[in-house]
Amino acid sequence: MITKNLTKALEDIGFTYVQGDSPDKSHVYAIYGGYLISIFEKNGNKVAYFNFKFSDNEENELKLYEMSSELHPLLEEYSITDYTLSEDGMRVYSNGNIPTFLKLIDTTVSLLIKNEIRGTDFCSECGNKFGNRKPKKVNIGTENHIMCEHCAIDTIENANAEAEEKKNNASNESPLFGILLSVAGGIIGALIYIVLYNWISPAMAKMELNEVRYIFCIAGFAVAALSYYGFIIGSKHSGLSAYLTVAINSIVFTSIGQYLGVVFEFVKKNNFEISHLSNKHFWLIHLRNTIPADVADLFVDNSAIFWKLLVISLMFAIVGAAIFLLSLHDKASPKTEKITVETITIK
């Protein structure tokens, strides 16, 4: 992304603004001082990318050292937070103001010229001189590269082949392991309910804080989160099975957890023994409005509060599952930068 003020300042010195597919891919570029430069902003820094071929050889190692030595004393003056020199060019990061950043661009260009770094007369991929051939500007995300036609075609083909391979790997992957881990996550989520209702709720009741049990319903969101992360840890598959698995597990294990939680809470608060759970009425008391006459003296009607708690828990679970599933497809899909190629004329 790049702000309007920086865009205007750069356009005034000959840069061209580019609007990408999304705001975070917009940038400006220009052939400036004999080098193809791309400017964008990232993580609070203004970034200048100087594209050129920087081969790994003894001569360039010396140039790299000399450039670093000359740039290092200027870090504070130009508010440089970082800089990198790699085979495909140089990236300089600065959090300074616009006038300072413009001076930084000029200074960096001077350093490149001083150290005889090859500019736009040479392909930044193969290093060959263009001569009479028209160079290609290859845009990858927010960075532009100057290449010969052969290297530009190879770059596109390689990117397409890599994207296709990732797509095939993702589509061929079985979601079974993800489903199993999602179920495991749901079970852990259900156990959270049991912990809350069996230990914390009775303690809160002694402090006359019975209404705190409504807060426990937030555990439904935790069940959804555990089901979701269980699936994505186990599988990158983002098809229908992913959506059904996370949604169903969130609802099912939230219901199971809420139910088991109130049953164990009932046993704990009324000082019953766990062995009493063999009596089926302990399991039915929270599910229906009527109590069998033969055990009426042992129980009170708890079904109304249970259904209320269950509905609230399911609301948290459904909202949580929806939030996580909205990002599932994007996270699971192969990430590839869009590549565009344009023939340019070097003046």
C-alpha cells in the first residue's frame, strides 16, 4: 500500500502509480537514475526496491561490502530501519518523512552508480545486455523487475507451474487427519465445560454468584476455535468437508459439553456420589419439564435453565465457527503473486 501524499511526491519526480488487485498491492515505479525502482509502504516503513542483477561473485562481494560501509553511517540521517542486498536487487526500508525518503532514493542511486552496479541496460534475471531488444517490465506484487523476453516468459511459466502444483497438492490431500484432529479439539472443548461446571461453578455458588454460569457459555466459542484449529493443523483441505466438520463439531461438542457440565454440576452441588449417575433420572432431569412421581422428592425442575444455557452456548459456538470458517478458504488456498508483463522503452 502507498499513501496519497507519498504517491503525489513521487509522481512529481516521474514515478507512475499502479493500482493492484487489492489496496495492499498498490505502488509506484519509475526508471530513475538508470535503475528500475518500485516504491510502496509496508509495516509503517517506506520501501524502495532497486531492481538489478547482483551475482554472487568475488567482485560483487567487494561491492556489497563497500556499499554497506557507505550506507551504514547514513542510517540515522535517512531514518533507515533496514536494508538488504540480494541477487535480484536492493531493498531499503525507512520510517522517515517524505523529503527524507526522496533524498534517500537519490543517495542510494548515487551509491549504485558509484559502485558500477548494472542498471536498466541489463536483464535482472540472466544479466545479459538488452542491446536493441525491448526489455520487459515484470510486475510481481508490489515489486517490478526488468527482464529480457526469454526470462520474462520463464518467470511466468515457473510461477504458473508452482501455482498448479500447490493447487494439485491441496486438492489431492485427504481431509481425514483434519477431521480427526477437529473431533479431538471438540472433545477438549467439551471437557472445558465439565471443568467449569464441576469445579468452578460450585465454588462460585458458595459465594452466591450463581449467575456466573451464564459466563461459562463463552466456552462454546472455545469449542469452535479448537475444532477449527484442529482441522487446519491436520489438513489444508478447504472443501465442503472442512466446513461441515468444523460446523458440526462446534455444535455437537458444545451441546455435549454443556449437557455434561450441568449434570456434573448438579451432582456436585447436591452432594450426590458419582455412582448415582447410574440412575437414568440424573441424565433426564435437565432434558424434560416433568419429573417422575417416584423420584419427585429427590429432584427439582432444572430443564428450563439448561435449555437457556444451551441456547446461549450454541450462539457462541455458531458465531465462533462462522468467524473462523470465513478465513478458512483464504488460508488454505495456495498463495501466488499475480504476475504481469509489459514491454517498456528505456530513454
